[in-house]
Amino acid sequence: DTMYILGRSLAQGRRSGFASVFGISTGCLVHTIAAAFGLSAILLASATAFALVKLVGAAYLIYLGIQMLRSKTSLEAGLMVDQKLDYSAIFRQGVLTNVLNPKVALFFLALMPQFVDKNNEDPALAFLVLGLTFVTMGTLWCCCLVHFATFLNSRIRQSPRASTWISRGTGF
């Protein structure tokens, strides 16, 4: 998620970075809701389902990486076309990047439940509150990443070689 946000922010500007952040945060909301209502338990119970999600997620991340490696635009050129970008597509990619990441599902299934009291009258509600807190804090942190990347971008744009290496590094 961090590399995706930094890569989008550096290559395509602030708006793309924020579209990525909100897509990833929406993906975390999907995991929160699924885990709160026990739907993600299927991934823990079924090795086949978990392997399938893992493979689809890996394939999608590889696809995004190859797209970045093949991209011929520099950071400066990417910022010039910032107004022509499809932010809804960037948002959807952020959602998919997060939803198809089995490590995120495992985080919500293995770590988060330890902080919910099993004697609580409504553990699903408690889990949702905890998950929303996590998503809110994560979103704030990711917004800071966008601001950092935008600040850094003003320095990097002066070097086309640096922008090429950052795009390749993010794709890798």
C-alpha cells in the first residue's frame, strides 16, 4: 500500500495519491466489515480459498508493477497530464490492491480480534469500531505519505534520471 501510494503520488501528483489513499482505505473497510461478520473466516478455514486470493492478488500486483516498469513517462510528464487522469480508475486500483492482499485479511483475522472483549454484548460492533479506528488512523498516515511524496517530487522533478529510477523501483 505504501509503495502504491508513493508511486502514484510521485508519478502522477497529489490527486492521484489521494485517490489511491481513499481506494486503499475503502479496501480496509471491506476487510473490516468482512472480518466483523465472520466472512473472512472462510480464508482461514479453506487453504484453497486463501491460496486463490493470494494468487489473484499477486498476479494483480505483478500486473501493476509491469505497467510501471513499462511506463515511459517521467515524473514531470506525469504531473503535466495530471488533469487527464481517471481518478475513479486509480481509486478502484487502490481498492483491489488492498482487498486482494491476503496479508491484510490475516491482519484483521489474527491480530485485531485480540483487542475485542469476547464477553462484549455485541462483538461485531466492537470489532467495527476498532476497525474504523484503524482505517481512520491509516488514512491519516497515508495522507501524510502523499504530502511527503508531493514535497519530494518538487525536488526530484529536476532530475529525469531520478524520476525514471523511482518509477522503476516502484514497479519492481
